[in-house]
Amino acid sequence: MKKNILIICIGNEIRSDDGVAIHLARELEKLKFPEIEVITTHQLIPELADTISQFDLVIFVDASVETNKNIKLIKIEKNENQSEISTFHSLSPETLVHLSEKIFNKNPEAYILKIPANNFEFGTELHPQTKQKMFEAIDTLINFLNCIKNGTQNETTTS
């Protein structure tokens, strides 16, 4: 089954590694996957609920400040007890998926790809380790999409 796929890359390029997902988006665009749409944003806003409602699969990509330095691909599980939205300035991926279901009656399969980051100071360059993790994240993403294509998907964590 061919899926309609959206990848949302979140970050701020002038905060060094916080922009890793934006850099990843540029690399993905070079690969020219026809079944994938890639968009970039500084933050998740409610208006994106309409956009994600038009896709079968949504993958959010963002820098991670967790001390664990592994790339993580985590499925967003449906939460029946999702609380109401407390702010409309910035949303979590989980809240955005919930909003898509609540407003548009669409609940795409959704994942978060977390890329370990080191430096969030002002600047435009990625830390060398973060850049390496970005390319590993692209490999993780491609492997995952191949699993989806072959019907063998699962949650993934890589180092």
C-alpha cells in the first residue's frame, strides 16, 4: 500500500543544532522522494492540523536535548485522555495530531524522529557530532520508510 507521507522538520537555524531538522529537510529534498512532502517550521502551530489531516503518515523531526545520544523514532499513540490545548502559540506533535482528529476527523499514523543535539547557542553551524547524527537520522528514516513500504514497521532507536 502506497502511503501519502508528510515530514515536518522543526527548528531554528540561528540556534546552531536546534536547526538540525531544517538541515535534514534540505538533504531529503536532494533525494527527491516523490511520495514524500517535506515542510519546515520554527514551531508547531494549530494551522498545521489541516495540513497533516491530508496525509496517511506524518513524521515530525526535531533536535533532542535528552542526555541519551541515540536517534529515536517513536510512534505517537492515540491518547483518549488528551487534554485540551492550553496555548495556541506552540504545540507538541501529540497535540497537533489530536487537533487534526478533533477538527478534521483525520488521525494519520504519526511518529517523532528525535536527533541528539549538542549546541543551542546562537550560530548557524551544526556541531560535528550533530551533523553526523543528522546523516544517521536520514538513514534511520529511509530504513523506516522502506519498512512501511514492505509492511514491516516498528518503533526504532539507533545509536
